Amino acid sequence: MRGQVLGVDARTGAGQVAGDDGRRYTFGPDDWADRGEPAIGAYVDFETADTRALSIFPLPTATQAVAVPSPPARPRTDRNKYVAAIIAFLFGTLGIHRFYLGRTGSGIAMLVLTCTLVGLLVTGPWALIDMIRYLVMSDDDFAERYPR
């Protein structure tokens, strides 16, 4: 019969095996037929006599292929960070680069602010900072931040 070692008392060497038939069998240190000590969770082959497991041999464990997780899918975008940076440089105060990236709310805010002289002083540095951010940002970060 085959089964799995459930537990072993390190002091006495006595233990218990769960057989494939659903029953539990006890064993002593003399019943272990292999050199070494039984390990909890080890699959074993043994003979039975009532509720005793006799002549217990560990089964060789087959090397199981470990599934290696595939790397996470890289984010994709149909927008280009260099195009966004050029648009921010040329038409940044109007917020056109924001419309290009799908950020219509901030694009409208930049467009409305540009209509005033004070707003032009705000949107100019804002567009310059956006341009620098796009150029410094990695492609993966850009694609994650500005998806399709």
C-alpha cells in the first residue's frame, strides 16, 4: 500500500501514515526499512498488519516541473512620448499635448488659462515641465500612465 507520513515523534521514532485507502497506520522505528529518518509529508510504500504499517520504504519523488510565471505583460499605448514632448514644446501653453494624451480636463484648463495674461505665465512653465517629464519618463512608465 502507499501513503504519506503524517507525523513522527523525534524522540521515540514512532509515527503515523495515512494510507491511500483512507485509514491511518502507526509505525515504530523498527518498521522504517530505509536508512535515515522518516520525513513528514514523505510518500511511502508499506505493508499493513491491522493498524500497523510495516516495512516502510520512501518512494522516490519525481522531479516535477515548476511552472515559471511569465513576466507581466508590458503596458501598451498608441501614443509616443517624443511626439507628446514636441507638441508640449510647440503648443504647450494651449494644452494641445494634454488632448493628445487623453487628458482633456487639464487640456481645457490650460486652454482657458492661456486666454489671460496671468494664465499664460502659469501654462508656460507647466508645459515646459510636462515636456521634460515626458522625455525623462521610461517607455513603460509612459505607457502605463497614458494607456490607449
